[in-house]
Amino acid sequence: MFVLRVCSLLLLVGLSLEAPRSFSVDYKDDCFRKDGEKFRYISGSIHYSRIPRVYWKDRLLKMYMAGLNAIQTYIPWNYHEEAPGRFSFSGDRDVEYFLKLAQDIGLLVILRPGPYICAEWDMGGLPAWLLDKKDMVLRSSDPDYVAAVDKWMGKLLPMIKPYLYQNGGPVITVQVENEYGSYFACDYNYMRHLAKLFRSYLGDEVVLFTTDGAGLGYLKCGAIQGLYATVDFGPGSNVTAAFDAQRHAEPHGPLVNSEFYTGWLDHWGSPHSVVSAAKVAKSLSEILAVGANVNLYMFIGGTNFAYWNGANSPYEAQPTSYDYDAPLTEAGDLTEKYFAIRDVIKMYKEIPEGPIPPTTPKYAYGPVTMKKLQTVSDALETLSFSGPVKSMYPQTFVDLKQAFGFVLYRTTLPVNCSKPTPLSSPLNGVHDRAYVSVDGVAVGILERNKVLSVNVTGIAGSQLDLLVENMGRINYGKDINDFKGLVSNMTLGSDTLSGWTMYSLSIDEAVSHGLLRDREADPQTDPPPPAVPSLPAFYRGSFVIPDGIPDLPQDTYIKLPKWRKGQIWINGFNLGRYWPSRGPQVTLFVPANILSTAAPNNVTVLELEGSPCSSEPCNVEFTDTPILNATVHQQYLRRYVKEDLL
């Protein structure tokens, strides 16, 4: 018994002598320290919000096997609080499960909870309902904005605290805000408030940091005392000069590139961005050779499913794919760039032994015949759950309590227009695209910054419809308070149009509940529709995946030959936007988890401009090969860089 007690006592003493977990900045030796030892992270960005949960493990394992010892991820506020006080942290939004999974695999986590994240994500992660206060100054000390941030962080940060490294979790550092030095407000009190807020919930031990462009102009407003200042820059940059900028803000401590760009983002109408593996590998080696910490942005980009893509100013929306020319493709496939980066990392640290998870197989299910259902106008009662809203002048999406998708604006022509008369948005108030019809006949398309006027004809009292599409809110720069819908008055000739009826459209709910009906065409009364433009309309088809074939279903891609622009749902899941007539993206990634072998797979398409169905058999096609860099019909005058948007 005495021996047993002595052993128990010694065990307790041993446990009490075990050093607590720690992660800190060592300003004397210019490094991080993890549990007292010098530490350098080589990290990669992965956004859980852009990858189906079933694939998180596969992507994280591939990152671990590349030699990374950490990952970096954003938390998009609007993804988790789509309406004030209504939170979602389950399924694909289960950020706690994602953090546990990263830790189980052996990866540390660099967490970027915002509140603003940019990320080429709708409104930079800020929820659209903030715009209810129209004069609110976002990302500033504006009391209404700060109050909303405080409530959100009061929900989020206590959830995060158990996952801090000091508390046994994987999170070693937490970013406060994001690239604030690139924003016009330069509100130090706002940044001080955030720093105090984060400390109050996460404690004094956690390393809080900021990220800004590698220039003194960015660090002037982005760096603040008490938050460790890091920089970001891409391949081909002067590594010494970039880190000299960081040293201006942080004379001592670890060198950190928080966003080393492995590729770049795309816009509709511009070529797909490509950065060579050799260029990325060369610059990465230069960064690691000086002992710096680095995060590769992106290591896998993923997909802007549904309506989550952002846009840049002057208005250019980003496509559904966020492939980013990253080391792992949108679908998680291994690339030449992946192995080039792995070879560089191998020069500076040991990498895990063993097999790398293979690229997931893809399957070409072939063509699916599509049948026309109702036009949006025909289905209005089904689509508009909340019913019509009437007002003298048009209201915005925010006024109508709608964040994403489409709103139908309806009025009548006040005068006879026997000759073509311009329907105009003189203040560029169509945000972002309007599909115009008169008495059920499509007449043209208005587009933000590009097409501000179309000619219409009709008699006084004719029904004028504008189906307005929100194509994604601006995510970077001074214009992130991006209102959607008709945000200013419309004119017909010299007359201001009034007497509007507006219909918020709940298309996702209608599709997922199978509420759209077949409509049998009557050749006696239904003339063949024009090819372009035609009324926005729904189409549906289905296909069967045999359950007797091993390993099916598999990932696939969908393409729409001769279709123009619209939105796709498969089995009620909103896959995203397609726009092959503008490019560069032609195919959309279809993850296997939304497909079924137990029942027919339903494909629903909302074609906005004109389907090929009037003149020939009407198909969509499932293929095993992505097309992300097809013909671009629109001249893209300048490549977007962050410096352009200041």
C-alpha cells in the first residue's frame, strides 16, 4: 500500500512539473517559440466554407503530406450568421469539427476570424444585413457597426478559445481584421477596440497578429501596438525588400509572409489566372532560406457554391470556381505545383513518409436531356413566398430583406412607346444585371457599369419586368457597402418610372422542395421563343447512377453546351453560376456527395438569357475534365491588383 501511494504521489508530481503548452513571439531571437523551442511554420490556406465537409480530411491530409505543419483558414461571418442572431455551425459550417480534424491530422492552425476577411467572398465576409443602416461606415468605430461586431465575436470567440494551442488545441495565432492598411478609414480606435475585444475573450497569451501588403503605406494604417505585424507578397517579389517593410513595423520577431500567392483570382470575362510552378517554387525557396515563416495562399482554393462569390471594383464579379491555380485544384487534385512545392519544403525540413492520398477519380455521366418548365414570370406565385411589395420607387434587396439571388421588379409603361425608347439607369443603379421584358417578351439586358440603357417599345399600360440578379458583393476596397437590386430610379425616355411592385424570389427553396411545374407548350398559342434574349426560365432533367457499379458516385463536372448564363441546382444543392458565353469558366465542379445511386439525380437550370432548347435537343453534359480557361468574349483591360483599389 505504501509503495502504491508513493507511486501515485510521484505521478502527480510528474504531471505538475510538465510544462504547459505555449506559443509565443521571441523578440530576442527573432522567431516563434512553441513549448519553449524555436519554431517556424510552413502553412497553406484552405477555406472550409469552399469545400464540402466530406472532403475536409482528404484535403488536409494532402496538405500535411506536402510537408506543411500548419494551415490557415478564414471564418466568414456572413456564412454563420445569415440573419441577425440566427447562427449556423453545423454540417459544412462546423468550424469546430474542422479545427479538430486539422489537429488530429497533425496540423497547427492560423485562424483569421475577421470580422472582415476579403477572401474574394461576398462582401468580404461581412453580412449583408449590416446594410440595413444605410449610412453605416463598415470597418470603423461607427457605433452600430461595432455593436454588431461585438455581438458576433461574443458568440464566436468563446467557441474558439478551447482550440487555442495553450488550451490543448491547434490554433497558434489569431489574426485581427484583415489588410486594414488597404482600407480608406484608417481608424486606429477601431483596431484598438478589436484588439481589446479579442484579448477579453481569448486571453493574454494568444499571439494576435495583423496582415498587410509589404509596403510602408499599408503598414501605416494596418499595424498597431499589441498586434504582431506581418506582410503578404507573391512570387517574383523582392523578398528582402518585402521583409524590410515588415521590419519597419516589427524591428524584432519572426519574419512572416501571411499570404504568399501560389496563383491568383479570376473574374468573369478575364482569362484564367495561371502562375508557373517554377516561379512559385523559386520564390518559396528564397523565403524559407532567410528563415521566414510562410503561408501559401491558396494551397487549395475550392468553390464558390451558391451565391458566395465576391467581386472587385470597378465592378467585376468572380466566377464560381475558386481554383486559384493552387497546388491542389478546385477538386483537390494533385498538380505539378504541389510536387514542386513539396520538393522545396523537403530542402528545409523533414516531410512525412508514406503515400499521398491520390487524386479522387472523376466520372463522365454523359448528356442529360433537359425539359423546359416555367418561366420566372409564370412561376411568380410559387417563387415569391413573401408576396408582392409595392412602393413608389424601387427598393433594394436589403429593403426587401433579401440577401442573395434574384428580385423581380414590375411596373407599367406610363406612355406609348411606338418607336424604340431608351429604358435607362442614368445613375448606374442596376446592381448587377437586369433581364428586361415587356408584356412577356424579352427585350434586352442591363448590366452594371457596362450597359445602362436598352430600347423598348409598347403601349401605355404595358407590363415592364426587370429580373435583377445579385452577382456577388464587392469584397475589397472602399465600395464593400454594395447594395443590390435597383439602387436608383429608372427612366423611360425622360420620364422617371414609378409605381413599382417587387417580388423577392425564394428560388432555392422552390427548387429544393420540387415546387416548379412542367408546362406543356401549345404550338397554337406559343410561338417559338427567340434564341437570345429569351425570358428567364427553368429547365429540368434527371439521370440515374447505377448502384451496382463499385465506387460510384464519383466527382464530376457539368458543362452546358450552347447555354448562356444562369444558375444550376443538383438534387436541390445550389452548385453556383454558369456563364460560358463570357468565360473563362465553362464547367462547374460537382462533388460526389451531392449525387445519389439510390434515386434519380435531378438537375435544375435557371437560364437567364437564352437556352438552346428552341432549335434542337436540349442537353447538359457531365464530363470528367474541367474547363476553366475557355474563350473570353470581353476585352479585359487591366489585371486586378490590390493596389489598384485603394
